[in-house]
Amino acid sequence: MRTIDWVDGAVELVDQTLLPDKLVMLRIHTVAELVDAIRRLAVRGAPALGVAGALGVVLADGDPAQIAELRAARPTAVNLAWGVDQAAARLPQGREAVLAAALKVRDDDIAACHAMGERGADLLEGDRLRIMTVCNTGGLAAVERGTALGVVQTLHERGRLAEVLALETRPLLQGARLTTWELARMGAPHRLVADSAGPYLLAKGGVDAVLIGADRIAANGDTANKIGSYALALGAERAGVPFVVIAPESTIDPGTPSGEHIAIEDRGDDEIVSFRGVRVAPEGTRALNPAFDVTPHDLISAIVTEQRVIRP
Ligand code: MRU
């Protein structure tokens, strides 16, 4: 199954807001529909956003206003703007050239995820690995296989995976809803843990490696990823557990010198003060809702891309 693809002149994607209960494909014909799908996280995860951005330029049919709106639909994952730029660069050559560039972004992502899975699995030592991860970095966050969860899949295929501890990932539960769904489909042993249990479980010695994805890697190696990643990095450092970032080269942003320059999306009060439309905090409670955090490069053991292993 492909999470996002170009089918019969439209963007087809899995509506991730409905998982794990329903697997529904959305057919998207306009940039406005695609921007809405991105903002409400029907499609999400940095590599999938890169493909969405590239395919969206085909839908925009050369309209600069629509292309700009698509490029800015979410701010943190650099892949979205990168994907838009890959396709938009071919606008002078016409629609077929734009489509070819967008399909290349899709195909390159599939190949990159395979390569990252192999390289990441080669890097880790041990035969029966207990892996901790946050958010969803699997095939649902890319086109197929994914980044950190792609490494998990390769480890599982090689018979080297003991268990995955998946953090639930408040407030939108990408770990509880999506990562568990993917792990169950691949037959990989896993347990779901509350986000706040992560550092404690690391301290107890129950984890051999933390594997995460990335939304933007600054030039100095500082890495923005789903909120909760930084707490795991601190816990891993204290426990002496490797903390490894798995991301394609397209997530590295040489134009951003360090983490403090990364724009972090704040998704507003509602996701925090309520759950699935039911208010859980007193009326009028204000919230802070950063969707991502930044892990400083000195807490990262290695960054694995489809081309190399970088040790910050
Ligand atoms: O808000 P989301 O669900 O788009 O956040 C996704 C993440 O933070 C992922 O870890 C990241 O995009 C890497 S996905 C391979």
C-alpha cells in the first residue's frame, strides 16, 4: 500500500485521521483540498509532506498563489517546501515536466526509505533489540516503509527485533493510533507507553536504542521532531542509550544554521484542552501546543540518511 500517490490525474492518500478504525483513501483534485488535508493531518510526516508538496504543484497548474499557500501549509517539516520547490523548478518546461519531477520525489522517497532501513539496521549492535520510538515514522509518514520505523521493519525482517516501545504521542496520538497499527500489520512485537513514561523506562534499562524521525535538521545537526523527542534524548543520554535520528537527505536544511532558527508549529488550544471534541479542562483554560521540539546535536548519537551516517 502507498500512503500517497498520483492516480488518474489526482492525488490519492490515506486519510490518517480515521486510522486505526477505518482505512479510507481520499482522492484530491485541488490545492485547496490538499492544503486542508495537510493542515488537519490527513496526510502527515515529513517525507509524505514532501511528496504531497510536489504532487500539489501539478494540481496548482502554475498558479503562484496556490503554490505559495501549499508551501506554507505547515511550517516545521522542511520536506513540504522542498517537495514544492522540486516540482516548481520545472514549471518553465510545462505540466508533464512538473509531473515527472513530482513522481521522481515519490520514487526517490521509496528508494530512500529502503536504504535508510538497511543502513540503520546495520548501524545498531545487538541481536534482540528493544527499540523506543515516538510519533509515527512508518510507511504512513512516507510513501512506503518510512524512516525510523523502516529501520524497525528491517530489524524485524532480519530477526533482530525483540520489541518496540511506542510512545502514544499526545495530543494527536500518532503513536497510539498509527505506529501500533503499522507494527501490528508487520507482525512486530510492541507495547504502547504513555509519553511521560519514556525517560523512566530508559533509566530502568529496558531500551537498547531510541530511534526517531525528523522534520527539519539544521546545518549544525540540531533536529526538530515530534514533541517529546527532546525528553527522550535527555533520558537516553542519562541512561547511556544510543539516540539515533533516521531521515532522508531532503530533511537536512543547510539554510537553517541551528535549532533556534527552526519555526515550531503551535497547533492552538483545542487539541490540548479537549480530546476528540470533548473538553477535558475547565472552560476558558489556555494552552500551549508546540507540535515539535528541537533536540540539540550533542544529544544525538547519529543521523542516518539514505546516503550516509552523520555523527554530530
Ligand atoms: O505532526 P506530524 O504527525 O506530521 O509529525 C510527524 C513527525 O514528527 C515525524 O516524526 C517526522 O515527520 C518524521 S516522519 C518519517
